[in-house]
Amino acid sequence: MPDLRTAFCGIELDVPLVNGSGTLDALVSGTLGLGAFVTKTVTLHPREGNPPQRIAETPAGMVNSIGLANPGLDRFCEDHLPRLTELGVPLVVSVGGWSREEYAVAVARVAAHPGVAAIELNVSCPNVDTGCISIGTDGAETRALLERCREETDLPLLAKLSPSVADVSAIALAAAAGGAAGLVLVNTVRGMAIDRTTLRPLLGGGGGGLSGPAIKPVALHAVYHASRATGLPVIGMGGVASGQDCLEFLAAGASVIGLGTALFRDPSLPARVTAELDSLLADRGLPAVGDCVRLAHQPLSKPSPQLEGMER
Amino acid sequence: MPDLRTAFCGIELDVPLVNGSGTLDALVSGTLGLGAFVTKTVTLHPREGNPPQRIAETPAGMVNSIGLANPGLDRFCEDHLPRLTELGVPLVVSVGGWSREEYAVAVARVAAHPGVAAIELNVSCPNVDTGCISIGTDGAETRALLERCREETDLPLLAKLSPSVADVSAIALAAAAGGAAGLVLVNTVRGMAIDRTTLRPLLGGGGGGLSGPAIKPVALHAVYHASRATGLPVIGMGGVASGQDCLEFLAAGASVIGLGTALFRDPSLPARVTAELDSLLADRGLPAVGDCVRLAHQPLSKPSPQLEGMER
Amino acid sequence: MPPAELAEGYRRLPVVRAEAVGAYTLLVLRNDGGPVGSPGQFFMLRSVPEPAAAYLPRALSAAWADEREIAFLLDVRGPGTGSLVTAGEVELLGPLGTGFDLRPGASLLVGGGIGAAILPWLVRLLDPAPRVVLGFRSERHAVCAALVDPEATVVLDPVVVTEPLARLMPFAGTVYACGPDPMLHAVAALCAEHDVPCQLAMEAAMACGFGACYGCAVRIDGEWKRLCVEGPVLAAERVMAGA
Amino acid sequence: MPPAELAEGYRRLPVVRAEAVGAYTLLVLRNDGGPVGSPGQFFMLRSVPEPAAAYLPRALSAAWADEREIAFLLDVRGPGTGSLVTAGEVELLGPLGTGFDLRPGASLLVGGGIGAAILPWLVRLLDPAPRVVLGFRSERHAVCAALVDPEATVVLDPVVVTEPLARLMPFAGTVYACGPDPMLHAVAALCAEHDVPCQLAMEAAMACGFGACYGCAVRIDGEWKRLCVEGPVLAAERVMAGA
Ligand SMILES: Cc1cc2nc3c(=O)[nH]c(=O)nc-3n(C[C@H](O)[C@H](O)[C@H](O)COP(=O)(O)OP(=O)(O)OC[C@H]3O[C@@H](n4cnc5c(N)ncnc54)[C@H](O)[C@@H]3O)c2cc1C
Ligand SMILES: Cc1cc2nc3c(=O)[nH]c(=O)nc-3n(C[C@H](O)[C@H](O)[C@H](O)COP(=O)(O)OP(=O)(O)OC[C@H]3O[C@@H](n4cnc5c(N)ncnc54)[C@H](O)[C@@H]3O)c2cc1C
Ligand SMILES: Cc1cc2nc3c(=O)[nH]c(=O)nc-3n(C[C@H](O)[C@H](O)[C@H](O)COP(=O)(O)O)c2cc1C
Ligand SMILES: Cc1cc2nc3c(=O)[nH]c(=O)nc-3n(C[C@H](O)[C@H](O)[C@H](O)COP(=O)(O)O)c2cc1C
Ligand code: FES
Ligand code: FES
């Protein structure tokens, strides 16, 4: 049996799977067998989110415009956080904001809570016009944000980045320079759906974020380049729906895999992906999941045990 | 019968459909019923293109790394251009390059040829590391390129842009300021495929460009925003596979629709889309295809004849 | 659905038949003895093999269900419902959400359009037998009224269900309603006016059905809340709050 | 394919049967009288309805074909071939590309693995009957040899086809070969050495099949050229040029 345990920024995961922020409410559905849980992005003030329609189906994916609906920092810390730390798996809290100081306040408050394993800085939400997304498209801003938040905590800070930039490696390097312990790639790709009847923007928020299998190639590209550029550990996500997808993200440079939209289609996904990953590693004779990480960065000419017994 | 004729930058098209550059070789297969033909991007020097594997299937799409394979300007102008101007439909020549001067030389040579209706500047090919793509991610470079090429010809210059930037409207505005007569949106989205067996990058060129229905929401977003920002006429493309898709791109701001990857699955696509578009317009009681253009920019509260007889 | 059951995911059931009922389609699945819940709860359904044109599952409430069969009445609108009615097998998750709270005493059922789909089961369970008022767009759409209650009062466009309903007010019992939002709001207003308790089965675009996506936002208690978590059946007051 | 025919697009044909032939699968379609071309040409195939896991059509050369039926021998590797062998109907475009140029005189057919798939038709057309040499990975893969020629010389891994082939050299006639690239190069080299004319049926990943995508690049005449336009059958010299 291959060893699926993984250490990520000092956090021990039984399986290298987490949810993407905003794609699972563990307080409603439990953690479904994931190795750690990531909260929906929380902001300083409560947000109702965007008016409906909030989701639209697209080829091999969906566009969403949820608009960072969340209870706000106060209610989150008082009501949600105590219950989330009882889930039995490491907890990552995702925070968002409209200025460096907003992030810093949220980071300090969340970090004060025992039982939080890491904090994810969402600088890539496409569903708000200003704030997080504009920080995450600017290297200098991203670095300054990380530096500011670094002052507030010793917990690992993860930077969640958007693929909708000209050069994701540049932003990743800026996050690294600012003190990010790891990267989370990718958030949704900027997109839009048009209502087939009214021919107006379908989503209440106008534009939205594209997710699901459709964006897998975009995500693999971002993970590969950001991982090579920075050497930081990466939580890779974007359309993952199978153990084979996981293998490809691991090879591209991720050490933990995020499941998002595919969970909506299948809440048994974590269990299925775990089983598939297990047997794929066994077929390749790889003793541990870590043996796959960054394989795609190495030329094939190197001895490649992972190819033994494989046929094209 | 709704009127499908369209004028785009002074070019008269019988149907508002063209191919995406590099997705049809009319000298092999004819023009299949398109309203105009766009050549594969031609560069100053011949290019063999990238080694195989050049294409990979992905969910609802594909990633390609053709690498701008083309015969080079000399052979193109001597051998191809004379035959292309005999196709019986307006001809748009796509040019690419590694510097402003390379583009300018190509534009001058192509423009000297009678029978060329417009020139498309490809500043967005993801399959070469430098040159066109780096110009198209930089507003100032894009503007300077357009200005330089403007000196060489009075033909309409179209800027073909990449969606893999933080703000496509900014690049579109720069192209407009430089003298672009129209925009072509979008080129492929930067992506990557990992070989499922070797776990190495699958494509000979490493990364590649994602196209097909998967990117339709990304393309609609780019068309909507670039069209609003600039007011320029737009050739919209990215995953179009039906008359309904055309309607959505028209509403988002395109006046001509480009067919690309979906042609690979179906060479009868132009005929099918024409028929579908025709009946969709008739169902809505719209007399001409132009009546759909930019509908999504107008609030629904305005009287909307296009909704008559429609039911959600 | 309890987390442990949810984690087991979708179960696959064979289609027994799919047949037209006027403008709608009745889809009958052979149940494997799995849980079916109660009227007003819902299932997420997807067809097998995965259709290229419908990535997400679709939310449907059963027309009736027991351990042997689960039936749905469908309005085929797009690729998801289209693929379900031609499939040989479907996969389903549920029962999900909260259904009708069956109150003792007299009851009055109000259905608009495909909202009638979920009433047959309710009719079977209510005792004494309920009064039923249904509204449809056309005769073809009204064919399904027979599945709900052969004695139902049926009105067709442009007559709206609140017309016959108003004549039954004040109703000494509970009103259960399902249909398009404007109809539900009108029914709720009428009931509020006459102080009649009323439950509404609502709809929203859903990606997951189990609280994960936040897509199914509906105005509940004056806020955007998740319909799949709070409903889909809601006390009318919660929907009218702040409306 | 002439542009006018190409513009008519794919045609839909029912699957008559799909049956295992050892490790491979024989897929037989009922032809509607449409054109089938000649051995070595190819068709692009996709299954109906569109499978979610295979967006692009797949290139296949017929095992045999006439106006009544078209048969393919498939190595089921991934989602595309997988969906074809379970489909009730498929859509097909073709015949595409250039097939074998049947030369008068003696002939020798060489097939490696699924490369054998396209030889039965060739065997039927060649007169005098050809000699056939086939190489396979295993006994299970070799079962299909009977479809090509019950009298074929069959070798199994680790023996390679060039072993029996070398013993037949110099061959006084034409060699027709289909199989994996390394095998084709070895066959071509052997033929070149003995000055025996040789034609190779090659493979490449294809998105379109009609010259549109430039995906099917193969080294031809010392350059990357489109296999679907230049081939898929090529004179061995064109492949060896500059190799
Ligand atoms: C709790 C609940 C119970 C339902 N019960 C029934 C029923 O018994 N019979 C029936 O015919 N329909 C029912 N519906 C509505 C049904 O889910 C939609 O009609 C169906 O999803 C449309 O899918 P489509 O592929 O036909 O159309 P499409 O328009 O192609 O659907 C596209 C997308 O829009 C979403 N969507 C858009 N509007 C709605 C909406 N109002 N409700 C749900 N999804 C929407 C779909 O989920 C899908 O993701 C119910 C909906 C809910 C929420
Ligand atoms: C002219 C020609 C004739 C062929 N004839 C036959 C035949 O008679 N029988 C048979 O079993 N196979 C034949 N093939 C190979 C067949 O097309 C591939 O095996 C098939 O496309 C693989 O699809 P898949 O879904 O099983 O596998 P996947 O690996 O999932 O295919 C994924 C993608 O890779 C492409 N691809 C990758 N490598 C190849 C390759 N070497 N050839 C073609 N496509 C590739 C596919 O087109 C597809 O887009 C032929 C190929 C060509 C070019
Ligand atoms: C409905 C929905 C809501 C999301 N909400 C958030 C969020 O609050 N914060 C965040 O960082 N990412 C959010 N995301 C992005 C996901 O975490 C993930 O990065 C993205 O969807 C790509 O992965 P996928 O293709 O597997 O879904 C959301 C995605 C979806 C689909
Ligand atoms: C195989 C392939 C080759 C392409 N070659 C070019 C090219 O040479 N120049 C260019 O501007 N765009 C090129 N494109 C981009 C297309 O013209 C089009 O912008 C893009 O594919 C999006 O449209 P689609 O999703 O309909 O394919 C190419 C696309 C594909 C798939
Ligand atoms: S449907 Fe996903 S939260 Fe309700
Ligand atoms: S398969 Fe597309 S050019 Fe050959």
C-alpha cells in the first residue's frame, strides 16, 4: 500500500487532498474524507454575496458569481471557528479583503485562535471588482500584503493566486519574496455566461469565475510554472476529478491536491480519488505520493522508475 | 429570412462567419461556406513548427503547440497568396513576428498584394516564448506596434489578443489608440497537458494554447469587456460550436464570429451554424444579424423585441 | 442527508420507463430499496454515461417514491433534463433538504406548471384528502393534473391559481404550494392576508444540493440563504420576511 | 476528400457489431452506400451521443470496407476508442488522405501490433496473394492475425518482424508496412539496403484529418509535414529522407 501521508508547510495530512475554498461547507456535510479542510473566504465585514443567478453551467465546467458570501470575521470567529476546529482534520482559514490592513486584521484574529493550521490569503477572487483580485494581479502589492500579514502571525501563510494574469510565475515569486510558505493554484479563471434567452449577462454579478475540468490545462500550466519559479510547496487545483488528474498535478509540482467543482457532482470524490491514487501509485511501484511531486520538472532521460511496467 | 450579411471594417461578408487563424487550410479544404478566410499566421522567416506531439485532447477542448508553422513571408507571398485571393471570399492575412520591424515588413509586403481585405496582427500566440505574445501582454508595446504598422498600409489592421492577461480591456484600448480598426478575440488560453504515462509535459513545445468549448466563458468575458471599452468592431471566437453560441457572442459585442477548434470536429460547421443562426434570428423576429450585436451591453429594461415570443 | 451517507455519493438506478404526460415527461426509476425521504425533499440526478452537454447534476423532487420505484415529472428544458429522459440508467443523490411539514387537519394544495410535479405524493399521504388547485399554461401542460388528483380544480392561462384560491379563503387548514416564484409570492400574500398557514416549495439553480456551492441563493428571512440547506420547502413567512 | 464533400461533414452509421478479437475489438458499421476509398486511407470517427470524455474524433483506417459495411479493428486505449466500441451509432468522415499505391507484381505485407488492423483489406485486393509477416506483443494480440491471413508468419515479442523479413530479402516485389514508428523505420532501412520498394502507413495524433489543425506533424522529406495531407501512406524514401 503506497503511503499517502503528506506534510505540507508543517501540516500533516493523512491523504494529500483538500477542498478548494468555497466549494464545501464541512459544517453541513462533514469533510468527506479530505486530509484537511479549507474554509470559504472570510472577510472583515459580513457579505450577503451577489444576487442570483449565481451559477451557470458551461462546457465541462461552470461559472460562478457567489460574491464572497460569508458571515464576516466576528461571527466566523465566534460561531464557526470553534466548530471547525473540531472537525478532526487540519484547518486552513481563507481570508480576503479590500486593503492590506483588512487582511492583517483578519489574519491576526484568526491566528489568535488555537487549532488553525494555516491561513490562506485569497488575492484572486474574480467576483468582486476591487480588493483581493486587484492585489493578486500586481506583484508589488502581493508582496507587500504578504509582508504585512507576516507581521501578525507565525502560522504558514498561503497565497491563493489567479491564473488570469499574463505571468503567474511573477506573482508567485512576489508572494514568495513576501514570505508565503506555500502557494494555492489556481482560483477560477475569469469568465462570463450570457443568458440564452435574454442575451444579457446571466449571472447576478455580471462576470464570474470559470471552474471545473475545462480549466485543468490552465491550472496545470500555472502549477508547473509557479512551482518551478519559486520552489514553494503548492496546493494544486482546477478541474481535478480523478486519481489520474491528481497524478498529473503532483507531477506538475503540487504536493497537495484541491478538489472543487467536481465535489459538486460527486461528494464521494475524495474517497474515490484516494482509492484511484492509491492504485495508480501501486501500479507504478511508487512507495509514497511524494515520489510523484515535480516529476514533470525532470527530463525523461533520467532513470524513471515510475515508467516501469507502463506501456504507451 | 433574416439578413446575415455583415460589414466589418468595410469588408462585406455574406455570412458573419470566419475561421480562426490557423484552424483551416482553405487551399486543402476550401472555405466550407465561411464569409471570409483568415490565413494561418505568417512570419518573416519560414518556421517548421514545434516537434510532435502538437495536440492534446482536454475536457471540452484541446491544447495545441503548433509553434506557428508557416512557409515564411517569401513563399507565402509568391506561392500561397495568389491562390488565396482566388478563393472567392474576402481574405484576411494574419502576421506575427518577434519585433515591431518584423511585423512592419510583413504588413508592407502583404498590403502590396491586391486582394487582401485586412491584416490581422497576431500579438497573442502562446506557443513561442518571445515575440508576439510578449507584445500582446504589454499595452505600450501593443500600441507602438499598431502605430508602426499603420505607417505601412491603409488596410484595416486587426489586433488579435490573448485572454491570458489580467485586463484585456487595457490591451484592447492600447490597440485602439494605436490605430486598430478592429479586434479579434480571443486567441487560445495558456495551458499545458501532462502525458498520462510519462507524467512529463505532453506537448513538444512544453506548454500550449487551450481552445474549444472549454474556453467559451473566457472568450465571452473578453469580447464583452473589450467591446465595451473600445467600441471597436470585434471578431469574436473561442469555443463557438452552434448558432446559439454565435448569438451569445454577438450579444457580448462581436459583429463577426470566428470558428476554430469546433471545425476540427465538424467541417460542416459553417453550414450548420448559418442555418441555426438564421432560424434563431427568425424565431426572435430579428430582421438582421446586426440587431443582436451588443445586446448584452443594454439593460433589459429597454424595450426588447428580441424577447418576444420567448419563454424562459 | 447525514454526512456519512453523503460521503457514499450517488447511487445508480435503472430507468423503468420515460413517457410523455402531455407537455411533460414522466421518468420512473427502479429503486434499490434506498431511502426516498418525503414529499418536497429533492434528489440530484445525472444521466449515465456522462453527457457532454450537461456537466452538473439536476435537482428534481419526486412525484412519488417508495422502496421499489421513484418517479419524477419533468419539464424538459435543456440538456440536463433532455439527457435524463433518454438515459437507460441515472445516478441520484438524496433525499436532500427539507420537505413539507405535514400538518394535521384540512389541506389545500396549489400547483403552478411543473410545480404540480411534486404534488401526487403529497396527495397520497394527506388524510383527509386535500383540495387541489392547479394552474397551467395550456391544455397540454394540464394533462398531468390527472396524476395529482382527477378532481383538481384546473385553471389555464390567463386565469391564475389565486383566483379560485381566493374563493376558498379563509381556508381552515394548511396550504402547500409549489410553482414559479411570482405565483408563490401571490399565494403567500393571500394566505398571510387571511392568516392561513402556508408552506412553499421553491426552486433555484443548484450545482451541488448539499450546501457546498452557495449557488442556490434565495431570499429567506430577508437574506440570501442557501435553498438546499434551508428548504426547498419553507414556511411562507420566511420567504415574505422583508420582501 | 474534395472540398464539396468535406463541407457536408460527418455521416452517421449504425453499429452492426463490436466484438473482441483477442486483445483487440472489431467494430463493424453498416454502410449507407457512401464512399469507402481504398486500403490505407482513413476515416475520422466519433460516437453518438457525444461522450463527455472524448471531444475530438479519432483516426482509424478500415480493416475492410465496401458499400454495405465498414469494419475497423481497434486497440482500445482511451476514452475515444472506448466510446466507439460501446456506441450504438457512430459518425464518420472520409475516406481521407492517401492510401497504398497497389503495384503490380509480388507483394509482402508487414504488420506490427494494431498495425495489422488495416491489412485484411489489402490482402483481399492484392493479386497474386501476398506474403504476410506479423509481429505482436502477446498471443492475445496475435489472435487478429487470422483476419489478415491464416497463413501469415507470426512472431511474438521479443522476436521482431525484421527477423523473418530479413530472411525474405532481397524481395522481388513491393513491401507494404504498418506498425509503430520504430518498426517502420527498421523495415524501411532493410528495404532500402536491398533496394526493395516500400510503402509505410504511419500514425500521428490528429485533431481534424483534413489539413486544418497542423497537429499531425511527421518527418516527411526531412521536414515536419502534415501526415493527413501527405499520407498516411508514404513512400519509405520520404520518411527516411534526412532521418
Ligand atoms: C428542489 C428542486 C426541485 C425541482 N423539481 C423539479 C421537478 O420535479 N420537475 C422538473 O421538471 N423540474 C424540477 N426542478 C427544476 C429543474 O431542476 C430544472 O428545470 C432543471 O435543472 C433544468 O435543467 P435543464 O438541463 O433542463 O435546463 P438548463 O436551462 O440547461 O439548465 C441549466 C442550468 O441551470 C440551472 N437552473 C437554472 N434555473 C433553474 C431553476 N429554476 N431550477 C433549477 N435549476 C435551474 C440548472 O441546474 C442547470 O445547472 C426542481 C428544482 C429544484 C431546485
Ligand atoms: C491514419 C491513422 C489510422 C489509424 N488506424 C487505426 C486502426 O485501424 N486501429 C486502431 O486501433 N488505431 C488506429 N489508429 C490510432 C488511433 O487513432 C488511436 O489509437 C486513437 O486515436 C487513440 O484514441 P483513444 O481515445 O483510445 O486514446 P487516447 O490516448 O485517449 O487518445 C487521446 C488523443 O491522442 C491522440 N493520439 C495520441 N497518439 C496517437 C496516435 N499514435 N495515433 C492517433 N492518435 C493519437 C488521439 O487522436 C486523441 O486525440 C490510427 C491512427 C491514424 C493516424
Ligand atoms: C462556487 C465556488 C465558490 C468559490 N469560492 C471561493 C472562495 O470563497 N475563495 C477562494 O479562494 N476560492 C473560491 N473558489 C475557487 C475554488 O476554491 C477553486 O480554486 C477553483 O474553483 C478551481 O478549482 P475547481 O476547478 O476544482 O473548482 C470557489 C469556486 C467555486 C466553484
Ligand atoms: C491548432 C490551432 C492552431 C492555431 N493557430 C493560430 C495561428 O497561427 N494564429 C492565430 O492568431 N491563432 C491561432 N489559433 C487560435 C485560433 O485562431 C482561435 O483564436 C482559438 O483557437 C480560439 O477559438 P476556438 O476555441 O474556436 O478554437 C490556433 C488555434 C488552434 C486550435
Ligand atoms: S445547491 Fe449548492 S449550496 Fe445549495
Ligand atoms: S489531422 Fe489536422 S492537419 Fe492533419
